[in-house]
Amino acid sequence: MIKKIISVNIFTFGCMILLSVAYPLLISGIGKLTPGQGKGRTVSYKGKTVGFTQEGQQFTDNRYFWGRPSAVGYNGSGSGGSNKGPSNPVYLEEVEKRIDTFLICHPYLERKEVPAEMVTASGSGLDPHISQKAAEVQIKRVARARGLDEQEVRSLVKKHMEPPLLNVFGPQKINVLELNLALEKHQTNNQ
């Protein structure tokens, strides 16, 4: 009996060391070898850090492309979904309000043309990307708000399209923060 207790305690202690010390150090070491040295890649504009490439932000001004809604208010320290299913009446009400708001700002769209990702939060609540379709339905609004030709804005969208992982896995996508910064730079350079 005492040998069993000792072996269980040794196993428990070994797991504690492995999972709370060795594993985090290993992952931290691997992170140091990645771009950004494990701290995430920051995005700067005019010498000021304005965000991270892999963390979504809220854009509500019509001059900018909007990202996916966030169930956690785009708080990187508390990522997560809403845990509300598609049959939850509170969730359905939230989605309906988002659709109505989206249509008010995009009066040229029909209800069926609103991309689902623009009215539903991602699992992490921090998704920094939108699909090509989600960007394309916003081009007219952004171009009007900025006083730009739609073709100029469409060209910027195309330039910032990221291919699928290894050109195979997943859809094409666009980083919303990087696209919005490109819009700022484009407008500044053409004034």
C-alpha cells in the first residue's frame, strides 16, 4: 500500500514538473524561433503600434472594412465564443439586430446577400480575417465614405487577399487590420 502511494506521488510530481515547467518552457522556446519571437506580430502605423496581425479589432466607422463580431469584445485575454446555439432565442435576436444594422449601412444589399460571418461571432471572438465575399460586399460603403472610386478599393482588397494555407487548406481570406491600414496609406499617398 505504501509503495502504491509513493509511486502515485512520484507520478503526480513527475506530471506536475513535466506539464507545468518543461512543457511551457519547450513551447516558449519554440515561440522564440517564430516571427515575432512568440510575442505576436504587431502592426504599426506612423510609428505607433495599432494592433496584432492575429487579433481582430472592432471597426465601426464606415470608412473602414468591418471584421467579424466578437462575443468577448475583442479582448485578447478572454477569447471565446458565446456558447449560444442557433436555437437560442437571445442569440437569434442578437444576429437579427446585427443583420438589420448591416443592412442599414449597406442599403444596396438584400438580406440574403449578408455574409453569415458578418453577423455571427467566431469561436475565439478574435478572428482577424474575413472572407473575400465579406470584403466585397463592403467595398461600395467604404469607397463612398472615403470618396474613392470603387475600383481603387477593389484593387486594394485583391492585393491583400491571402491564399489558403499551403494553397490547399481553407479559403482565401483578408486581414481586416492590414486592409484598413492599406486604405489609410493609399488615401494619404493620393491626396
